Amino acid sequence: AKNVGIVAMDIYFPPSCVKQEALEAHDGASKGKYTIGLGQDCMAFCSEVEDVISMSLTVVTSLLEKYKIDPKQIGRLEVGSETVIDKSKSIKTFLMQIFEEHGNTDIEGVDSTNACYGGTAALFNCVNWVESNSWDGRYGLVVCTDSAVYAEGPARPTGGAAAIALLIGPDAPIAFESKYRASHMAHVYDFYKPNLASEYPVVDGKLSQTCYLMALDSCYKQLCKKYEKFEGKQFSISDAEYFVFHSPYNKLVQKSFARLVYNDSVRNASSIDKASKEKLAPFSTLSGDESYQSRDLEKVSQQAAKPLYDAKVQPTTLMPKQVGNMYTASLYAALASLIHNKSSELAGKRVVLFSYGSGLTATMFSLQLREGEHPFSLANIARVMNVAEKLKSRHEVVPEKFIETLKLMEHRYGAKDFVTSKDSGLLPPGTYYLTEVDSLYRRFYSKK
Ligand code: ACO
């Protein structure tokens, strides 16, 4: 199979959201801390009738319908998620309901979990399958689904929720350049979920930021090395049209891209203009550790990176800023934002992605974009995702209501024997929602 990659995609996020500006005021944070300091506009969250299973049922059904894919045509289904509803039964098995109905039970794949990285692991599994001898000619389907919620405190505004479905096959408009892939994996306690009775993570926010940037540096250096080995020339920021980052909050994405600019300046790459090189020169002798601590470097590199950030990163930031951290779906929602914003200009362009999951696992990889043929064209993918309309038709709720929902969900997490309020009122038609968890913890869903 040639040009294996993403042939189609769709995204779903809950219609309820809270404005960061309102949350800031409610929490008594200084004005601008969440909106400018973290760079976030709005945050989506699951109401009591939605969860990672309902969101993934919704997005898979929608993708199959909108691209007219026969469910029998799916041969592998992989889910990436870090939202644990069951310690044994995979989310994938819930999704089998859609396929069983059409007589298709011959579908490989289960769930992958490691913080925000599970979706990337699932994606690589599907791409590798299509490229392998075990491929039976059918499509792979990747689902990234998460509800990111934090305990009261500074991490709470970095939540979010969404599910994304990616259809994988040959002749893809979003094709993998599998040679250009570099990983960094290590054992760290930066963000983890050891308390199985709570949905909330234990998080060392500052450590997680540094780990993210260290993993980014390491992946970028490895990717540059691999590129140079294959191409016989230096790789720099100029060799990719866009950079897409896992986005816990937008400020970290700004810092990350600035870090790549700093890397290029230390390597004396041609991507960096003379003025910026001069400004960054005093920092070129810093040790790794010193460079992560230096506030001056952070400031100067962000200034130097600004014009390149606006061109190469800003078009990827729409949904991560509007929906929040979607964990496994966050990186792919950023890619979806790029397709939404630039679909007509992307053919022939290289896009580099950086996936990070705490704990930690990280990979940087490269995609080549092509126009594609209907229904699998970039233009049609943008049309199907209908991002502008989905964002516009959301309902803003006040912070008090958001917090009330989180309190209810704290009680519901791991609970049995309850029915939901059946208030599917806000949900658009076609959305799945949770109706009941019975005395044996079995979950029941309906479709609106
Ligand atoms: N106006 C403008 N900017 C402000 C204001 C204000 N009024 N107040 C603060 N800021 C800035 C700060 O200067 C800082 O920016 P800087 O880093 O550029 O200096 C930023 O806002 C955040 O302020 P902090 O005081 O650093 O924030 P705090 O420590 O309270 O929390 C954190 C931020 C650590 C990111 C927290 O939200 C968190 O733990 N989130 C979850 C962890 C996370 O997302 N990690 C990322 C990778 S792992 C993953 O994906 C889960």
C-alpha cells in the first residue's frame, strides 16, 4: 500500500462549555491568567449524560455516515484514551455495537493507554497494519476520546473533552512519511492517575512542562538526525510548512515552537534570520538544565519565534484554545484545526506533529498532505468536520454550573445503580448519551 495515512476524519466535542474569562473571575485568579497566561479561550466539558464512550459512539457513527463507509469495510479499530471507565473492558468493545449490527465482528485492535499519547499509539498501530503483510485490504479506524477534568486548583482551567475518529487507508490525503519519526520515552512522575477511585490525576504542573519541553528537544534532535541521514542535508523549521503540537494549553505550544527556534539557532540553521540569531546567541552556551530554567531565554525565543509562529502554528490552535485539552484527541484536534483553516492550501505541504503523553512517551512525526479525491479530499474533510458551525452552536454555561457538574461526576465515577436525568436537550441530533448504569455496572446509551 502506498501513501498510507488518514483518509477521512471527524470530530465531536460536547456542546456545553465554560468561558475562561468567566472561570478566571469565578476562581479569583488575576485577570488574564487563563486567557493570556495559559492562552485559552473556552473549555468544553461532559454533562452527566456524556462520557468517553458516548462521544466515541457519536463520532464513529458520524464518520461512517458522512463518508458513506460500509461498517463491513473496517478491519481494525483502535482506541486511544486515558479516561478509565473499566479496568478490563476496552472502549473498543463498546464501539463494536455499531459493527455487530452490520454483521462485522472480524475487527482487530483494542485500547492503548498512556496519558495523552494513546491516540498516537493507536494511529501508528493502524498505519503499520495497513503497511504490513497482515493487512486484509480494509480500513483501519482510530478513535481518540477523553474527558480531561482536574481537581479544584490551578490545573482545573486546563481541562477539556472531545472524541476524534480517523479513518486509515492507502492513497491518503494525509499521508505518513514513516521514515521521519523520532521518539523519546522515559520514567517520570509528572502526571499520573494512581487513585483508581478518582477521575482526577495527580499532577506536578511545573515538572510536566519541563518534561514536555525536554521530550520535544530530544525528538526534534533525533528527527533532524534521521532526516539528514536520508536526505544528506540539514533539517530545519523551514522544511515543514506547519508544526502541530499536543496542546495542554496554548501557552505551552507557544513555548514549544520557540524551543524549536532556539534549537535551530544553536544548530546555526538557515531558518533563523540574522537578527534573531544575534538575540539568541548569548543563550547558545547554556546547559540543557539551565536552558529550561532561563526565563530570559523563554522571553527572547518567544519574541524571535513570533512571525514564524503566526505562519506555521497559529492555524492549528483554534480547537485546542476553544475546547481545551482533549488529552489523546488534542493533537488531532489541532491537525483538524489546520485542515479547517487551510484546506485549500495544504496540498504538497509537509506537516510535523509532536505527540506527548506524561509518564512519559513522546513522538515527533511527519505527514505529507495531498489534495485527495472525493470523498477523501482535504476540502471534503473540512466540510464534514464543520468546525465553525459546531463551535458556534455551543452553549456557554456559568462556572457555578460547570463546578456543580464536576461535583456530580465525582459521585458518579465508579458508581452503579443510577439513571441519568435524561436531559439530552442540549445535544445535537445523532448524539449518543448515557441513560443508565445498572446494579451490575453495565452502561446503557441511547441515540438522540
Ligand atoms: N495575565 C497574564 N498572564 C498571567 C497572569 C495575568 N494576570 N497571571 C499569570 N500569568 C501567566 C504566568 O506568568 C504564566 O505564564 P509563563 O509560564 O509564560 O510565565 C502563566 O500565566 C501560568 O501561570 P502560573 O502561575 O505558572 O500557573 P499555575 O502554576 O497556577 O498553573 C499549570 C499552570 C502548571 C500549567 C497548571 O494549569 C497545570 O498543572 N495544568 C495541568 C498540567 C499540564 O497541562 N501539563 C502540560 C503537559 S502534560 C498534559 O498534557 C496533561
